[in-house]
Amino acid sequence: MTETASTFPLSRKIALILGPVVCITLLLIFPYLHTGLKPIAQHVLAVMAWMLVWWIGEAIDLAVTALLPIVLFPLLGIMDVENTTKSYGSSVIFLFMGGFLIALALERCNLHLRIALNIVRMTGTKPNRIILGFMFATAFLSLWISNTATTVMMLPIATSVLALLDAQEGTRKGMDNFALTLLLGIAYAATIGGCGTIIGTPPNTVFASIINKMYGYEVSFGQWALFGIPFSLALLLANYFIMVHWLYPNRLGNFAQVGAVIDTKIAELGKMRYAEKLTLLIFVTTALLWIFRDLLNIYFKNNAIPIKLDDTMIAIAGGLAVFLTPLDWKKGEFLMQWEDTKKMPWGILMLFGGGLSLSSALDQSGLIQMIGNAVGQYSYLNIWVIVSILVILGVFMSEVMSNVAMVAVMTPVVAALAVGMKQNPLLFTIPVTLAASCAFMLPMGTPPNAIVFASGRIKFFQMVKVGFVLNWIGIILMIAISQTFLLWIFDIHLGEIPAWVKVK
């Protein structure tokens, strides 16, 4: 649908015009700047500038911007169409597609809602425990389905609880603080939960795609979960204590009615249906295969017909299973029909492709190698100072620009920085990827922030206040994880480039 003039902000109009203008200007002036860059590198930088202007300014949909390389790369002699479009069919894109299909199956049969309600019911009827229950339920679902969908699902349940409790005896300030922390808790938990798995949020998958494209190294579901889930859990608990015990305590008594609300909603769902049971079986089986993939590969390695599983194969197998599992064989009814994929976020998959294509061009043009060589002279700097600076920049940049776009642009550059300093690229790129998801201050920082802010119960300065503190807690945790979990999980040795990095 075309936006009317009244709904198309001036800033976006400026960005729409500025993108191609910047690109053309750079193409015209680069030859006279004596930068030492090859023409192909100049062209890549010009196209990247165009894409950045449109991504940051949100001139058009992010996915549409991601299609620019298919036109501009062949036109400017950067890569031909065949090599450019290969990035849009990367195996990691199909990994995320499989995850999307399973998530759609969860939503189609309302299994995600049943899981969430039962988690909340287990936490009891005390105000702070209600908040904690909502946060845990939201974070758990966000490990598997998008943080936006999770927030949209949890918000009506929370508003039902708030509507019931608005007449509850207690101070007005206490009720306001309860509502504030409940809604903020849902938004932040949706974002935090997504950090826990490689498919939990688009930046994680973009990072994995680019690293695989650049070096042929696959970050597995299990590897990411080993540090991602502890990080998410620690940040979730820190968020809870910061809000309810420090910044906005409610000091309210027991809410007996909340249990009735949750029980009513569970009763409305009825007994677990056949479709839910089948979907749950597929969901659990897929998750277990992801987690124990490496152990299964070792077990099957010496079989007569050796089997080698990878995360993409498992994801697509799970996606196929929801289409092939019959509900009624005679009628030809299955768990999912192709029409259900109308809700599939196809644009996100295109966005991955654009980011991968850009990173491939940066590599082939020699820009990645140049960055690595340029920063090699700063190898005397303390490695943890560099990691800290990158994390801080990543967190606060993600407040004002798309986290996916930031990871797409930053990952190849930061990887080159690491190699130039004779370090494992994962030591820099993983903290930056996590940082991209930790935008808690502003309503426009993430979709969950915007959704709960639109409820009208949260003031701008309140989100900024909690988000600023949470940003710094996240920064501290990311730096701590870099110095512990990452070194162990990925066998990182400081000052040593791993064998899988092909230094040109």
C-alpha cells in the first residue's frame, strides 16, 4: 500500500533522495581522491553508502533496500548476477526459513499461547511473581519465534490482567509501577529471549550467514545456545530485579484474581488437541536434534551409511514435517497448508540475502583485507578494551538503526579488524551481534519496545531510564561472556588466528 504524504515523514523523503545522490557523488569523486582503492572497491563503498542511507533513514522497507545489489553490483562490474544472487540462497537463510515454518505451526494451533499461559500460572499471584512469570514465558517463546510475534501475543494477556486489577485496592503509584514493569518486562524479555538461540532473532542468523560465507565456518545451534541461553537468563533476571526492586517497586499485596484470569484463558483453550500434540512433538524433536547434533554425528560417523546432520537440514526437515503430518488423512488435512505461509516474514529472508551479498562484495573487492592490514598496526592495544568499545558502539548504534542492517554491515568489518589484530573473528563478531539486539532505551529501538509503548501506559522517559541501565548491564555481561564462555566454547586462544580463517 502506498503511503500518503501525511504519513510519509520528511526524514524518509530526504533519505530516499539522499541514498542515490551519495552513491553517485562517491562514484564521481573517488577517482580524484587518491585513496589507493581499486575501482571495484570504490564501487562497493558507493553502493554500501546508498544502502546504509536507506537502511538508517528507513527510506523504504529494509528488505527492498537489500535487493539493490542484484541491480547495482552487475551494473558497476562488482559481481555478475549469478554470483550476486547466490547469497540470497545461502544455506543459513533456509535454516531460518525452517525455524519460521515451525513457529507458524506453533501459532496456527495456539500451542504457543498454551505454553505461555501455563508458565505464567506456575508463578503464583504475587505482583512481582506475576511480572516474573510473564517475563519467563515471553523469553522462552522468543527463543523460537520472533520477538515481535511474541510481544503481540503476550500483550493482550497482560492488558487483561491489568484491566482486572485496575480496581484493586492499593496505591495508584503502586498500580502504575506494576503496569509499567509488566509491560516493559514483556518487551525486554522478548528481545532478551531472542538472544538465546541462533534462530531467535534475525541479527544472530545474519551473523552466522556472513561468517559461513566469509570463512566456511558454521556456528551451530548448540554452540550458540551454550553461551546465548546463560546470557539471556542473566540479563532477564537482572532486568527483573532492576525494575521491580530498584527503579519502579510496586509494594502491592497479593492478587487473587489473576489466577482466575489465567485459568479462564486456559479453559478457553480446552484440552490439548491432536494438532497441538503433533506440533509439540515436531517442535521438541527439532530442538533436540539441534542441541545434540554434534553427538549424533559422532555416533553415526562409522555407520555403513554415514549420516551427517547440520542445522539447516534439521530446520528444513522440521519445516517439511509440519506440511507432511496429517490431521485427517481421508480429507487431506495436514498441520500446515501452504496458504499459512502468507504470514512468513519473507522480507527478513531477503534482508539476509542483501547483507550476505554486501559482505561478499566487501571481501572480493579487497576492502576486508585492507581493513585487516590497516588495523594490524594497533595490535598492541589491549584486546578487551577493543571488545568493550565495539560492544558499547553496537548497543547504542542499534538504538537508532536497524539491528539487522547493523550486523550485516559491521560483521565483515569487525571480522577483518580481528584478523588484522591476529585474533579469532568470533571474539569480536559475536559480542557485536549480541549488542545489536540490546536496544532497550528508545521506542524505535526494537519492535517490542514500540508495541508496548503504543499501549499508552509507558512514558518516554520511563523507557529511557530503565533501558539506559539495562543497556549497561548488557554491556557488562557481554564483555564478561567474551572473556569466559566464548573462549571455552569456540576454543579461542588470544593472539592466534584459527586454521579455518584463510588469511589472504
